[in-house]
Amino acid sequence: MNNCVFCGIAAGKIPSQKVFEDDSVIAFKDLSPQAPVHVLIVPKKHIQSVAQFQAEDKELAAHIFVDVAPKLAAQLGISDGGFRLIVNTGDDGGQTVPHLHVHLLGGRKMTWPPG
Ligand code: AMP
Ligand code: ZN
């Protein structure tokens, strides 16, 4: 989608610190890290948020959570200590970039609940 920063990153038109890529997903370091490890897992397809998921996106959603997130956590060395996955959705959910993304955070003890 035009003017979407994460579509731009997925297309290689906007630079990022990429840590993983396959046919349907890209993962890169967050510009404003909130933990020693903080990457964003982003589908290459433009989906605004979880609220816009369609039935056809089931495989993609499963791919992100079943295949990519745990393997990336292990690759980044945060699997044993534990990690956090966050999917902010919509304005009240704290979403600022309107292209679905999963935050993967780790490398420190996290608190709950979030603000
Ligand atoms: P959210 O509040 O869930 O929409 O999170 C958006 C995240 O994207 C924030 O943590 C930002 O720091 C991050 N971000 C925004 N633009 C970029 C970018 N060009 N490269 C990497 N991270 C970005
Ligand atoms: Zn997009």
C-alpha cells in the first residue's frame, strides 16, 4: 500500500535492520527498542490490524505465531529466559503504525500489566 512505512520496508524501499525474511514475512529491529531485544514481525501483505484479518489470512497468522516467532526468539537468544509477543490493535490498543505487526521483546524481566 502506498505511503505505508512497513510496506516500504517489506519492499526494500525503506531501510531497516532486518533479522529475518521469508516469502510472506519480514522481521526487523524496532527503531525505538523497549527491551534489549525488540523486533517487529510483519506480514509482507498489507493488513491494517488484527481487526482486519480475513479467513484467507489464517495460514499467515499461524505462520507468524507457530513458525516464525518462536524460532526467531531462539535465534535471538531470548527463548530460554522467556519473551513477550504484543499485537497492538487500533487506537485504544496503542497501535501507531497501521500495518499489522507483532512485537517480539526479550532480554530483560518484564512487568505486567502494561500501561
Ligand atoms: P505500535 O505502537 O504497536 O504500532 O508500534 C509501532 C512500532 O514501530 C513502534 O515501536 C516504533 O518504534 C516502530 N517503528 C516505526 N517506524 C519504524 C521503522 N521505520 N523501523 C523500525 N521500527 C519502526
Ligand atoms: Zn502496509
